[in-house]
Amino acid sequence: MSFAYCGGLPVALEVLGSSLYERTEEEWISVLSKLKRIPNDHVQEKLRISHDGLKDDMTKDIFLDICCFFIGKDRGDVTEILNGCGLYAGIGITVLAEKSLVKIEKNNKLGMYDLIRDMGREIVLESSAKEPGKRSRLWFREDVHDVLTKNTGTETVEGLVLKVQRTNRVILSTDSFKDMKKMRLLELDRAVLTGDYRYLSKELRWVYWQGFTFNYIPDEFYQGNLVVIDVKYSSIKQVWKEAKLLDKLKILNVSYSRYLKKSPDFSKLPNLEKVIMKNCPSLSEVHPSIGDLKNILLINLKDCTDLRNLPRKIYQLKTLKTLILSGCSKIDELDEDIVQMESLTTLTAKGTSVKQVPYSILRLKSIGYIFLCGYEGLSRDVFPSLIWSWMSPTVNSLPHTSPFGGKSLSLVSLDVESNIMDYQSSMLTSLSKLRSVWVQCQSEIQLTRELRKFIDDLYDVKFNELETTSHGSQISNLSFRSLLIGMGSFQLVIDTLGKSISQGLATNCPSNFCLPDDNYPSWLAYKSEGTSVLFQVPEDSDCHMKGIILCVVYSSTIENIVAECLTNVLIINYSKCTIKIYKRDTVMSFNDEDWKGLTSNLEPGDNVEIFVAFGRGLSVKVTAAYLIYDHSVITETEPTNMNMEPSQEDKLQPSPNAKMELSPNLRRDPSQKVNKNKDIFTKLAKRTRQCLCLN
């Protein structure tokens, strides 16, 4: 298309080009011929070709409504209003956007080029150039004032906007609207209507009345077809004196109503989708019937500073997507029943008195964005920090960035004993009910990288820090101790192990100490220096694992001996890319349900690492895992004692550029010997510790 035909204006070129997209050659020729006959300075006439090319009257009506009333309004809200007018705005707005007659802004607001807006408004003006009361839409202040003061409005009027300066008020009579029986859209700003409200059209779908001066909406102002009621900056103390059935109402906005004390009764608003009551400083009560709204999508209570609590029934809303409580400074608790809000995607509660994030929020699969208790961001970034705060409640400052690096975290879930969960208890009491956390990563590479980040953030200390206590002049002050951790059924075995370990520690000499090795048919032993031990789950199908016993030998100075040295146990499954995190209280009171949860994630051939976390100042020397079976494990093995003195190779500092790589040999051939795999695991364990010790 010639640029000259469009008057040299890129806007005209874009609009006309869009209107001819996918048109036939004959249609192109027809349009170009028409453009040739219109002078170049008549740009609006050229643009009007795109309007005239719209295929149906409904789309033309949608275009004119947006030109006159809805520029800058939310697309979703406008769609609801115009759908209520029977205009099928969903597809209509899409068609207009494709033809560049309407723009969809980034915030989902409707926009329009000024030239296009003026062209649309000119179409309305042409319908009755000299008699405004006979036009379909009225928006120009002088024209509106003329029609309302002279009572010249007619049935032709479908929409009217009256905006006045904020320092003025206009007093009008409802008689002025008596003949406008087809009015669908009404916007009044700081206007006062006196008289009988029954004169207003029953076809109204949208009432936007800022500065509404009454204490409540009059009973005679009953509009059964209303889709939107927006009375921001009003003087109302209550919305209605008596609830009215408005089964078509989708949006109720009473924001910035400083005298409003309580919300309306929602029982007669069954199809409400948005409740917006932000910045209502006197609002102290939300009616319990809000919990009965079956189609609600948004509740906005921002800056309702006198609101102390939410009705319990609000947590039953299964369709609610967005809940905004920011600035509700007197709200101090969110109930664990929030888990029932299965569609909730956004929760913002900045500036409240809520001190604790409900544990159940992690079970909301839909949740996407959170701003609560100092945590802000996407749930995939926030959840790991929440887990950390719950698992380590004594930490002074909580990390606000994800130790899992955001996108690498694909699933976080909690395992809790629901029969003993007391949702009303304090945070510290509830922590004792939190049995474990299970984290699913996307790959082995991510698992290894994020594991390091998690441990660094969790304990705020590098591994090489922990190792320094056993070197130099402090060695004479060290006391070597052992800890047995049982998971599963193992009592007879743990008694045997306990005696053997006690005898080994009697000399308190690390260079001579040895842990028990394989003792078939009772157990398989895997040992490693430091805080973790790796093993591969045996592939012999005749074996049934009954339990796992962890033996940890650690040292501390005499001044640093504490009873509760263990803080957490992590079980990392490299084959499944999962991390299972247990609190100290859990591993010290392991039950059958915990054991089922552990073994459900372990299969023959899986490569597993068990990591034990100890408190500051305590140095773990050896970690051993004993796999307990109820039948003999058929394998060849040789006794291998773990000497506590590290080899010369182990003393070497890792390269700063060292990277963690998982050997393909870890996916073991079933015919390989267990002792051969132990060599592989020893190397992998060393490299894992090197990776985790890097600065």
C-alpha cells in the first residue's frame, strides 16, 4: 500500500494495513480506489475505511463504546460489561486489536491511538450534529450538561459520561433521565441526583459514580441488570440498607469509602467475581456470606486499617485467584484452612501483623506470587526460604532469596501427620509436627549445584570451617563421641553396633578407631570420612530393607559439648534428583510412616547420599550407613576398616575450578561386586565434599 495514500501517517498505514490483512485482491483494489478519491488531508476519512470494513454491528458498537467510555479501563472488566450488553466483547475486542483499532497495553488496559479515538467519536457526532440528545453516546461535558439541564435526552442515548472539576458539585434531577430508557452505560463524577431514582433506565449494566453522597444506595435505585457497580470515593456507611437480589452483578467496587463500616451481605450477589474494598479505613467487618460466592476471582481489602480478622468461611472459596490484604495492619493471622483455596494464585499481605506463614500454603499447587511476612516473589523462589525458616527456627536472619535458584525447583511438598496437626498452636509448637520436607529437582547437575547452595544458606558456614577444629594445637582438647540414628526396625542390630562403637571409642584416639564393617546377614556397611556417606541401593530382589542405621563419629572441644548436636539429616537420591530433609526431632523419633516415606523414594540401583548436619563448633569425622535386611544379601565383599587418619591425597586442597560430575559407573551393572562399588562411592564422596567446600 502506498504510504502517500495514508496521508504520510504511520498510524493510518498500520490501521489500514491491518484491516486489509488476508483480504482478497479484489478487496485490496476496491480500498485503494476509495483512498485515491479522498484528499490526503482528510486522514479521518481514510481511517474510517477500517471501521466500515468491520463485518458486524456488534463489533462496531464495541469500538464506539471503547472510544467514548473505556480507554484506559481493564480489558476484563470491559469485556464483562459489554458481554452483559449482549455484544460478545471477548471476540469483538480481539478483532479490533487485530485490526489495530484497539491496543492492549501491558497491564491489560485498553488503549487507542488519538486519531482512531477521534475518528470513532466523529462517527457518533455525525449521527446528530445539532441535537446531542439524539446521539447514541454522550461524553463531551458541555453537551451532557445541556442535555441534562434541558431534559432533551431521548431513547437513542445508550451511554453518558459527566465529569466535573473536583472543586465543584453538580446537582441534577432524575427527571432528566426519564426518556433515556435504553441507557446501558452511566458514569457520573461528583454529581448529585435528586428525585425518584426509578426514572433511571432498567437497561443499565455499568454504573460508575464517584463521590456518591448518600449514606447507602437508595432502595428505589434497584437495577437488576447491573454488571458493575463502582462507587469509589463515596460517603456510604453501608452499601444497601437491605440486600437486593442482583444475580447479574460481577464487580462491586466501594474503594476509598472512608465511612464504610461493614461489607454488604453477599448472599444475594451469587455471581460476583470481584469485590474491591481497598482503602476503607473504617471497615471492621466482612460479612461471612462472602464464603458462599461460587464464582469469586478477586478480593481486594488493601489498606482497610480497622479490619482485624477475616471470616472463617472466606477460606472455603475454591475459585478465588487473588487475595490482597496489604496494609490491613490489624490482621495478625491467616488460617491453615487457606489450603482450601485451591485456585489461589496471588496472595499479597504486606504491612499486616501476620507473623507466621501458614504451613499449608505449600500444598497450594496453584499459588504463584506471595508477599507475606517479609517474603516476596514467585512461590518457586519463596518456598525454599520458608522451608529453611521452619526447619531452622532459631536462625536470626532468614534468607529472602531462593537457595534453590528459582527455576531448578519444580516441586516442594510437606509430609505431615495430619492426625496430630494442631493449626491453632504457636509456631514453635507446630514445628514439632513438621516431620519432613521433600524437594524434587529437574536434573542431577541442578541437584548437585542447588544442594551446595542450600547447605551454605541453611548452616551459614562452609565445610572447611567445620574441619579446622581437629587440627593444630586444639587436638589435645578434643573429645570424640558417637551418635547412632535409627530409621526403621533394627533394635537388635543397634544394640550390637552400640557395644562395638563404645569399645572403639574407649581410647579416644582417632588414629586407631575403626567402625564395624559388613556383618551378613544382618547389615551392609557404607562408610566415609566427613559429614556424608554414599551408597547404591542393592539390586538383589530377594532382599527387603528393614531399616537404616546412621553412625556418626564427631569431635568437639570440652567447652563445646552439647546434648543436641544433630540439626538435620538430608537424604539425596541422585538417581531421582530428590532431597528429603528431616529435622532432628524426626530422626530421633522415627516412626513407621516416616520409614514408608523414606523407602518409597528408594529403589534398587538408586545412588543415594546421606548427609548429617551438626551444630557450629562440632566436627564430624566419620559417617557410616548400615542397611538392615531381613534376609542374607548374596554378594562378595572384603572387610574394609576406615582408618581415621586422612590419606595424603585427601589432604590436598581442591582446585577452585573443580566441578561436580557424576560418574556413569554409578548406574551399576547388577553383576558388579559391592566392594567395587564402594571404591566408586568413595571417589564420588570425596568429589562431592570438594564441590561443597569450594568458596
